[in-house]
Amino acid sequence: MMDSRLTAPRLAGLLGGWRSEQPAYEAIADGIRVLCLDNRVAAGTGLPAERELAARLAVSRTTVAAAYRSLRDSGHIASVRGSGSVVLAPHRSGTGIVAPHAESVDLQQASPPAWPGLAGVMSEAAARSASLVARSGYDMVGREDLRTVIAAHLSTRGLDTTPDQIVVTNGAQSAISLLAAAMVAPGDRVLIETPTYPHAAEALRRRNARLVGIPVDPWRGWDLERAEQAFGRTVPSAAYLMPDFQNPTGASMSSDARRRIAEAAAGVGAIIIVDETTAELDIDRPEAPRPFAALEAEVPGLRTVTLGSLGKTVWGGLRLGWVRADPEIIRRLLAVRPSIDLGTPEFEQAVGALLLPRMPEILAHRAAFLGEGRAALRRALEREVPEWEVPDVHGGVALWVGLGSASSTQLVLAARTHGVLLSSGPRFAVDGGHERHLRIPFTAPADQLTRAVEVCARVWRDSAAAAPPRPVDALV
């Protein structure tokens, strides 16, 4: 029984710039395979009818029929006469939705391993468990001691903050969903970078927001003219930005860029949601600018909300995040929170309260670890695929590599069969595209990064050698 059915316009939007050097039917099939790999199309989802999708993609029905046949052959979908085609559960796939073997290099999450001192801090928190269980366990705002150290940490970074400006959440993703529920109404326009953190875009789409993309890349940064025009033309209610070590590009906004975007947002009354989950992953930036929200003191009318977490700095398994906002927005968040969750677990909060005062030590370790990974990844890329464009980033978690051809989806699928798991460029797109880019995190050990690049280079060259000299689509 199908849980839902994708419309042809929605699937076409997810596929984005699907055309490649492959025959059209296989390019469509591969695009859908990657949507399944990324869980953007869940098991049990019905696909559009062949005729509807063909009309939307401007290809023949024969082309779509061949694409669906390829997906059936690879175990990604099943088709029943009269009922249409439905996506199968991951374990039914024959081309590796699940990791092919135990030695796989998984670079999909872009999350470093746990900080080595975490287990000791957890033990220290556990020793105080009697005081934890004495509390009710239902706390929508967060423990006062944790909010106090979060506020102190933000103040040290140049953003004066008091504990009553903080709400503790179940990680950054929970914070984004909470903000979307409280601040975005169906039909609202929301500016968002493209490429961007895909789960943020998904949270906003669940609110039926109309996303307006602002281009950003690691070489030229944010397209400020486009951004200013978009604020003035669309008058968004909010904007979602990652000003420091943006995921996936690794770019960071200059002070001038921050001010121009702040002034554009203030001019139309848009609230800027500042995602700082990667902001402190600095490796060797010449100078770290003040937090974006500090501009509220300088730009009249600017309103910001800042979210952060310990997921990238300490451990992805520590689901602890926070939102910093003015009291009026805090009240709005607390009003909608009971419909989303009933508070953040006490143990995680106790661990967080012990970790925040140790952030200088933690961040120094992270800088060294990520610096080694970045250096190993760059060396491997320069040696194996000197044709690719490799940006020079000063921190963050990944490189946004230019492939020189629209081959990201094909490369990800082929690498997966060799045990290297990556996310394709279109995964990070707002309205399709980015087939010429690949996010490669440097959050794994150096030997794994080297192996991943070797596999990617091999399958990329094999694909290029097998491709016809010009795009061929006999079925269109």
C-alpha cells in the first residue's frame, strides 16, 4: 500500500538538471536512484505515471518507460499493472542503497568522530545521576546551568547573550524544525543559500514555504547582487544562512558581505536565521569575524535568530543544540514546542554543561584533526584528479569539488559499488542543479579519504572513457 505519491512536477523538481552524457532513460533512472539513496524519496512512495512524467520532463513516454524498467531491474521500484510504480525498501535494492560491505568509507554525514574526552565527561555526568532523576525531566526551556554556559560561550565570541535568550533543543535539526514551525507560515517566501544544508530546506518545505535561492560557491562566495535583489523583489519573511564555513561549500562571509545582507534583510523586515553549527570549526582562517547576530547593534531594524549545536564540534550522537533569540521570539518557540517535543533529555544537558567550559580545548583538537583530513584530501585530489577544481577553505567539514562535467550522480552511484558512500551535488540544491559538483568531507581518517579519492578518480575516468563523444538519446 503506497503511503504517498509523487506528482510529476515534484519529481521533476527533485531531479533538477538530470540530463547527462548518458542516454536520457538511464539519466532519469540514475537520478531517481540517488533520490532513494539520499532518502529524499522514501520507501512506499508512488512514482508518477509514465505519461505525466514524460510530459513534465519533455521526453517521450518510451524514455520514461525505459527508465522505470531500469529501476525495476535494479530493484529500486516495483510496478503493478493498474497500480503504478512504487519505491521499494532499501534492503530490496540490488545496487547498494545499503553499504556494500563492512569496510565501506561512509562520507555521507560529514561528521567527525567523537572528541576523545567525551567518554570521561559522560562518566562525570553519570556520577551525578541522582540529581538528574530528581528533576521532572520535562523542561521546554533547558537547564539554567546549561543556558548560562551557552550564553557565556556566545558572549566570549563577541555576541553578548543572557541565559533568558537561550532555548535548549534536541540538536540543530530540532532547532531548525522548531524555528520553521514558529516563524514560517505556509506560502511565506524564505531566502536560502544554494547549495545548502538539505535538511534545513526540507524543514522549510514541510511548512510549505516558497524557497528563493541565493547562489554561493567557495571561490566567489555569496552573490550579493542577487541576494539584495531577491530581498527587495520577493520580500521574504525570513532567510536561512550559514555565514561561517557554509555546508557544503566551506565558504565564509566577509564582513562587508555580512553587512550588505543584514541591511537588505532589515530593509524588508526579514528575520535572518543564522546557522552556526559549523562556525567554530576553524582550521587556519586569518581572522574570525564576529558572529553575524552582533550586527543587530549596528544595523537598525535587523532581527536575527542564531542556532548552534555540539554535533560537529563534539559528537553527532550528542543531540544537543540551542537557539539564541530575543524574548518575543523565545515566547513563540515555547508556544509551539509542545507539539514537536517535550524538552531535551536531562543527561545530554548535564553533559553539555560540563563540555561548554572546555570548548577552547575541544576546538583546538578539532582544528588539528580537520586540518590533517583537509591536507590528506587535497593531496589525494591533486595527485589522482588534477583536472578537478579544488577550493581552498579555511575550516568546516568538506570540499565542494568541481568535476568539470555533469557527472556527480553517476559518480556517486558507481563509487558506491566500490564501497565509497558520498552524497551527490544535487542533494544540496534548492531548485535542481549542481551536477558538476561533489561534496567530499574531510572528517574521516587520512587513509579512508585517500581510498575514497582513488575510487572516485577510477570510476570517473571509466565513465568518461565509456561515454559517447556527444550526448546520445535515441529514445527522445
